[in-house]
Amino acid sequence: MNLTDEIKKIFFNNHLKDLIEEIKNSNIEYFDQNTEVPESYYISRCGNKEVKVFVLDDFSSQLRVYWEDNNELNNEKFIESIIKLSKELFESEKESEEISEFIYQMF
Amino acid sequence: MSIYVLGVSAFYHDSAAAIVKDGEIIAAAQEERFSRKKHDPRFPINAINYCLEEAYIEPDKLEAVVFYDNPILTFDRVFKTLLTAKSNQLEQWMRISGSMLGVKIHVERYIKKVLNCDVKVLFTEHHFSHAASAFYPSPFDESAIVTLDGVGEWATTTIGEGNGENISIHKEIHFPHSLGLLYSAFTYYCGFKVNSGEYKLMGLAPYGEPIYVDSIKKKLIDIRSDGSFRLNTEYFGYIEDNVMTNEKFSDFFGGKPRKPETEITTREMNLAASIQKVIEESVLKIAGHAKAITGKGNIVLAGGIALNCVANGKLLESGIFNKMWIQPAAGDAGGALGAALLASYDKFGIKRILREDGRDMQRGSYLGPNYSNNEVQSYLEKNEYPYHNIEDLHDRITIIAEAISNGKIVGYFSGRMEYGPRALGGRSILGDPRNPKTQSRMNLKIKYRESFRPFAPSVMYDKVNDYFDIEVESPYMMFVAPVRKRRRRKIAKNESSNLGNELYRIINQRRSDIPAVTHVDCSARIQTINPNDKKDYYELISKFEQLTGYGVLVNTSFNVRGEPIVCSPHDAYICFMRTEMDILVLENCILYKEDQTELDKDNSWKDEYELD
Amino acid sequence: MSRQLFKYHPLIGYTFIPNLKARVNHEDGGYLIQTNSDGFRCKHEFMKEKKKNIFRILFFGDSFTAGDGVSNEFRFTDLLESDLEGTEIFNFGLSGTGIDQQYLIFQEFANDLDYDLVVISPMLENIRRNVVRFRPHVSHTGRNLFMQKPYFEINNFGELELNNVPVPKKSITLEELPKKDMIDLYGNHNLLRRFLNKLGSKQKDIVQKVSKHEPITSYESSDNPDWNLMKAILKMWISNISSEIIICPLPIYHYVEELSLPNGYIDRFNELNSPPTVIFHNILTDLLKYSPNEKRLFRFKNDAHPTKRGHKAYAKSLNKLIETLV
């Protein structure tokens, strides 16, 4: 395992393992798993009033704002550690040119 | 002072760049064409370079660079998927953390580094990019907008509308519920490559019977009357794992996924037919709901599902809308164009001006680089490749048309390169549609593949009704329509219950008097040519008609299997020499295979460019 | 990946492709190229006759003059034209050429033109290009090749003889070279140079500063055969020019940033100095007046070609002289 992989693994063990367990034991649902069958599965947007093209300030403040607005993952320490990780990974990660044959390219 | 906006899509698949000046599309191109790496997901340095070249401006003249996706929201979706996965979380984390946190959220730094200037960087949302790419280049002042893909940030499906300069999204469906992911799941299960083989599944559908439609709708997807839907994620692997389907899916359909390159069985054909029907039903219902909530007479479409031209044909036929327009670069590449257009009209206040002739603003989708005759001749002379310079267009067209009518296969490199996955006469390989051998020859000797799919026809727009049952122009090959009944020939139905490798024999049967472009169900994926979009190509087909009585040509993309469509004269020459094409046309220059010296024996490219 | 920029020419070896508009990816973000119908990076067509009230200047040189790394409008020739009212500048710069080819360009494209001043601005390293038969280049598909070039030799009668014309078209690989000394091996430290290039520009600069290595020894003595050949070509060229001439050799960055002492080139070019007809302009004198930080920004981080700032500095230096002649 190289150094970068080590960093990722350490982060997982220090920050994500417990968080995953916490979420598992809670009633938090990020995907709509509602078993009721509504008339429509559409989610409404606010239509015309939206700002469609915008500036994004740095990742940390934007993520913080987004999670705060949605009252989610509201842990300052956690956000700071993710930001620190992203800075470290920026130095070491390179773009991949590979496209998976097995799973849709969505992350 | 002109307002230049550069749009960029990157990091997932089909990276691209597009540049717009005062709302007018100047250039757009996919990175893969320059890098020669199919579906290249990397930051599109070369496509950006080309866009600035075509606009002929320095980067500091850009008003803004707009990225087609909101990386914050995408990270949110990816991260939450990880948090709620039931297993393999560490494995997932190892996979996603590097690409998301190390690359994708730093897009602004990439942009500024490549351009080396402090340009304003803006962002939009993925489906807004798609919506903009569908609406703004269309000929409509107002329209319903439907976008359907695998997933953007969270949205996978949207319904909205466009009015003048303004677009808005009213309804969405969110991940993990996605028609694109559903279709990719079946693509994977039927043994084709995800992210690139989806169109093969569409081509396989006519061979099968839709016997699984009911079970798919019962267990895998619940479709409401308004077109909204929900997937039963228990059957899919893409949330927890690194493949599209899981064991439950396999058990449901009676076996493991088909291994790639193995025999295609009746099961796959029937699955293809079934999922095609499900997609068509969804698209029609979603479109119906779009009509209901927007009240518009026109509809525009984008997103990867909009590349399903069979479904598009069904929607056209349904008459739900009076008019339809589909972004030719409907996948992620089109997001670059959409982002640039959206910023131009929505943020920078450019006034949208429609064409007086009622045609669209995509200009035939010939938005990529062209190469002057000087450049072509410089390349050929430097390498001492023999050629004939035929400056007169009419003389050149006559030579080419005659050659095709005599059964020759011609590589046609002319004008600007196409934007989007289809070759439209800018970078095309052309053949005679009447000849039953054209199809097998093109497959085996040019593309080096066996294929169960026919090639596509290019037909003069004013003659399309002579050949196909379609009432509208189809300049971007986005509609499938039936071949005219009077042109069809009866073939004895194959009684075999398992067609297996029979597919390749069946596709070569003469189903019409234009067999090379007729599918097993007598449909064709049509391109109509209008001289306003591409005069030389129109005149070529017209000349072919004069010689043969047929105003149709076989048009397949100018590339060998697995390779991106050619971009430069060099790409075209190498492809020409690696295949059994007879003639190469590079602008004014015509090259004959028998005059060329064989290239050094090097078959390593066959490993590089795998079957897809 | 990028467009092909050059086309074959039987006398020169190559020129730019005519009527080209292209953008070249570069460490500095990229630059725009535009060529005229003769295949030079010049906004003017090379019309024989000039307007009466126009002072026409012809510039010759290699990639430093042609402007590798910067768009046309940021080159010192274009800046001069903007600053000097009433001038029209024809840029005949061609990347990768030696004085030999630059002279042939004059013969082929400029000899019949009306002009008021000729500026010969070879980069100092060009002296080595005159003695080789092949020059390295990277094809637009990324292959390392060597292309043939015309070359002069001084025969037994002391006359210049042109060889290898028409220039053969085919580029070859290193393995196919008939003899290794037909290319520039960059002195005896080729391996070291390549090693240092791999380390990066910062490390390379440090080694250069400490060692004070002299990159070009061809100007050390007036008996040096490289100099004799170059001088002979320049003298022949001068004799064919019907106007005033400025010889303005462009110094390598080692001299500008004082990483090495300029060894002899000033003396050598002074041998040709013959005002008012032939003026040797030592641009280094003006460049040395800038601060070390400013001078470092005259070239790119990795690419030794002049940046926009470098071109501005060249233009400022030449402006003073040319103004007196206009």
C-alpha cells in the first residue's frame, strides 16, 4: 500500500467508521426509501427563482454551508478533516484516464 | 465588446469544451478526438486549446469559464452513498476519495493552471447544463425541456421549460432512481461495456421479444402514470459495489451476466427488447407529463438517454408534441456547450436571436476543427504520400460518387469535425447502401468487427420520404424510423429458438433495396442532409443519386473499432492505411489505396483499440 | 495532438504552413499563431512594393524572432511596429533555423522586395546550427526525429558552397543517422545536460551559476571554424542587402542572467560592424540593466524562449536605435 492509500485508510478508520455506524443506528435516510407508493415520485424545484450559474468559493466553506443548510453532517471537526485530506490528496492524486466497463462513471 | 464564454465538462466521461461568443456557438469538441483515448474523462486541455484557437482569442479575453457540474453536490451524493452502503465501505472509500477529493473538487485550480490566467470560473448544475444544451441551440423560442441520464449531482431526470433566454426546471427525480443507470445495468448484464456499449443494447433489441417487460415493471422499476419512477435498489449493485447488477438481479433473470465476447443468446435479445420497451414507455410518459405541466408545443431533450434514437422515434411518432429537437451531443460532452450557453444567456444577459429560416443554431453540429487544403497538402507532401489535388468541387464529387457506385469504400474527411458521437459527413466512411456486401465488408474489413447492427443512412433531406417513413428532418441521426414498405423485401422468419451467432448472418440478409442500412425490424437510424448545413455532402449524395437512382449513402464513423472518430489528416491517413478502405478524401485531395506504400507492419494498435 | 505547423520547402527545408491560424499548447497557457500566404508568422503579406511614406523593416532570425511561446502581437517585432509610427515590419523569423537558412529565406522571399532596413537577429546558439546536417524536431504526433537541412561549406577557394538542396523530405530517427556528428551534440556534456534538464529549471540554473559553464565556445576565437562559416554567410548576405543593416544577435539566457560570461561573441560581431551601413547592436548591454528578478522573467520557467516581458525588453532596446534610422 503506498503512502496515499495509507492516508485514505487512516482517514476512514479515524473519521468514517464511527460515522457509518452512527448513521446505521439512526433513522437517517439519504435516499428516498419510503415504502409508500405515492401518486408521483417527482421532487419539485423552485423553478424560475433559482440562480443557475454561480461562483463557488473554496470547497470547505461551500461544503460547510451546504451541510448546514440541510442540517446534515454538521460536525466542524469532521469538515475540517475532510478539507485537510483533500489538500493532501490534491498533491498526490492524478486524473485517471480509465473508464470502467462495469459501473457507470458517476464518481 | 464581445462576450466569450468557455464551457467545460470533465472528469466523468466524454470531457469536452465549447466556446460561445455573444450567445453564438463558435466551437465545441470532445477531448477524446485530440487525445485519441475513447471517452477520455481527463481535463480537456486539447479541446480547450482548440476552442481558443477557433475563437482566436487569448484566455484573458474570456468573460468566464463555466463548469458543467456542481462538485459540492456531487461530492455530497457520492459521500452519502458511501455512508449508507451496507458493505464494502472501505473499498468504496479507497476508490472514490482520490478522484473526488484529490481531483474533482479542485476543478477551478485545473482551469486556472491550464489557461494560466485569473479567469472568472463559474459553475452550474449538471442537468441545467443538459437542459441548456437542448434548449438554446434549438430553433424554438419556447419549449418543454426533458433531460434524462445516469446521474448528475443528485438529479437523474428533470422536466422544465425554456422561454426565450430563460430556462427553469420544475420537477426532478433523484439518485439512485435513474433510467440511465437502469439501462446501463442491462447493458452490463447483457455483456456489453458500461459507459460505451449502451447503444449496442439498443441495436440488439429488434432481435428479441419484450417478454420481460412486465416482470421488470413489477420488480425493478415502478413507473407512475406521470412518468415518474422508482427503482428497487435491492436488485442493483451500483450503490454498494463496483458493478451495475447483483446476485438478486442475476437470480431474477435466471443466470449470471453474459460474459463479454461470448455468444449472444435469446435471453439477451429478449432483455434488450424488454428494457427498450420500458425506456420507451418511461420517455413517453415523462414527455406527456412535461406537456401537461408546461403546456408547450415543442420539446427538447438531452442527457444520455436522449441518444436512444429508437425511443426518440417513438416520441416523435406519438405526436405528443408538434416539434422535437435533440442535442446531438446529448451525453456529458454536451454539458460543456450547455454550460457556456447558460452563462451567456442567463448570467451575462445576451439576447437570444433565433434564425429567420427557422433552423437550429447547432449548424449541423460541425463545430470542431477543420484543416485547410494547405495543411492537408503539407502533411501529405512532408510524408510523400501520393495524392491527386482536385480543386473543383464538382469534379471531386463526381469521382467520389462514381467510386462509391462501383462498390468502393471511401473515407470522407471534409470541413469541420462533428460534435457529438455521430459522424455526419465531416468524418465519415461512405459506402453503397444497395450492395448487400457493403455491410459485411465495412464490418469485417474496415471496422474489424462482427456486428449485429446495420449502418446508418445519410439521405438528402428533400428525398427522405422516398426511403423512410419520417416527416421531419433528422440532421443529427437522432431518430430511428421505418424503411418505406415498398422498399422492403420479405424474408423467411428464422425459426431457431437460439439465434446465437446467427445474428451476424441475419443482419446481412436483404431486407430492402437498401440492405446495408436496414435493421432486422426494417428500421434505420436516419441522417438527413440539408445543403445549408453541409453543401458538399448534399451534392455528393445528389450526384450518387444521378448515377444510381438512389439518394442515400451508407455513413459510418471514420475510425477503426474502439478508436475515437478521426480528427486530423494524420488520424485519417493512419485509419485509411490500417483498413481496407479504397479511397481517402482529405478536403481537395484524393488518395487511392493502390498508390500508397504499406505502413510498417504494426498491429499493436489492435490491442490499443479494443472491441467495445 | 496539435496541428502540424510546418510544410516542406526544397531550399530552406521547411516554412510555416501558409495562411494558418493555430493555437499551440505551452507551459505558459498557450499562444496563437497566424501565418501569411508565404508561410511566415507575419500579419502582412509580402508585397513587393511598399507605400511611399512607409518605412519597411525586414527581420530575420530563428524561433526567438518568430516568437515561439507568445502570440504574434506580443513579439518584439510587432511591438516595435506599434511603437514606431510609419513602420511596416516583415517578420521572416523561422523556428529552428540557423543563419544559413535565414540567409536562404532572404534570397527566396525577400530579395525582390522594397525595404528600408534589414535586421538580422540570430539567437547566439544559431552558430552551431550552420555546421550540422540534421536538426532535431518533435513531430506533431510526438515522435523524436531529425530532419535534413541545407548547409554551406567553405570550399578550397574560400567560397561558400550550398549543399543538400533540394533538401530531402524524409525525417529520420537517431538510429538511422549516417554519422552522429551530423547533429549538434551540444558539446561534451550532452549526458550531463540531459540529466540536468530532467531535474528541472531551478536545479539546472543553480548548477549553471556555480559552474559558470560556457555553453557556446564557437565565438571564442576569430579562427574558430564555426565562426568563420557564420561570418562568411553573413558577409555574403550583407553584400546582397541594399539598405542599412542591423545585426542584433539575441543572447542566450546564461549571459542575460549572468550565469556565464559572454565569451567572445561581442568581439566576433564587431568584426562585421561597419557603421553606418552595418551596425552591430549589442542588445545585452540594455538587458543587463534589469534586475535579476526581472531578467529571470524574460524567459519561461522551463522553455528558454523569451516571454512577453522578454520581447518587450528586446523591443525597447531596438526601438532606440531604429528610431534614429527611421
